[in-house]
Amino acid sequence: MVNFENSETKKNLARAFAGECQDGARYQFLAKQAEAVGENYMKNLLKILAKNEMSHAKIFYDFILKYSGGEKNIDIQAGYPVSPYDLDPGLKLAADAEFSQFDNIYPAFARIARDEGYNDVADQFLRIATVEDCHNKQLTELSEKFIKNNLHKEKKPIKWKCSKCGYEETAKQPNKNCPLCGYSVGYYMIKLADN
């Protein structure tokens, strides 16, 4: 096993921790934008993604604590992605970042961790990568539906459910306001393939 203090795994864990914290913050910013345009259900989905990212950050941070021996500071060099708060293009840029974590970054970090003797770290990088793949698919679909103004439209009638009161109706698109609780269409669950 490579000494943790001199390992690439240590740097990669710190990079991953910082990246996951940034993702969590960006999803909170996007959630505020979704709320501003009346898309409450999208807001809640984005907040769930933000919580997922912070859970990933904690996993990486816990590994740093487990192996570090109490170091106070880790110097890293990494990119700092900046994307607009706007849902378009913010959702698409977030989806692209998730894809990169799933497809490139975390598998590479896992290989390095395994090569350095940190199999538990490698396994978690790969598990988190599968979650990032799911996030990518959800964000891609949300982005496409938002850009096309199809968040609450389908080609065939489907069951729509109000996330506020649970009322369900079958249609190509739900009512502008829920007939039961009166909340806006933004409270209806958005149909995503990965939901």
C-alpha cells in the first residue's frame, strides 16, 4: 500500500470532496431558479441531487480522515467549474459534469486507488460513479424537457400526480392547477425515464 500522505489517492479524494461540495451548491442555486419559475417539483428534485452530492462529499471526507493521520490542510490543483444559475443552460452543464464524473473522473480515480492499495476507496469511487450516471440522465432529460417547454407534456396520456396533495389524473398534460388542492402545474411530478 502506498503511504497515504504521498499518494495520488489522497489528492483525488480531496479533489472529489471539493467537486461534490461545489455540485451540491450549484444544485441548490438551480433549485432556487426552478422555484422562481414556479417549478416546485423540479426544485425538490434538484434539492435531492444536492443532498446526494453532499453525501458523496462526506464519504470522500471520511476517507481522508480515516487515512490521513490528522493533516490540517491538503493542497490540490483542480478545475473550478462555473456555470450560470439559469436553468438553461445550467441543467445541461450540470448533466455534462455528472457524465464526466461517471465516465472519466471517478473510474480513473478508482484505478489509481486500487493500484495504490486502497480498494475500499476504489469501490466507493465506482459506486458513486453509478449514482452520477443516474444524475446525468435525470439532468439531461430535465434540461431537454425544460428547453422544449415539455416538462408537463407527453405525446400519449399518462398518469400525472400532484406532489402537494397526491391527486392523480390521466392526460397528455395535467391541468394548469390541481383540481383538488389548487396548486400550480409546477407541483405535478415530472415524468423522467430514471424516476
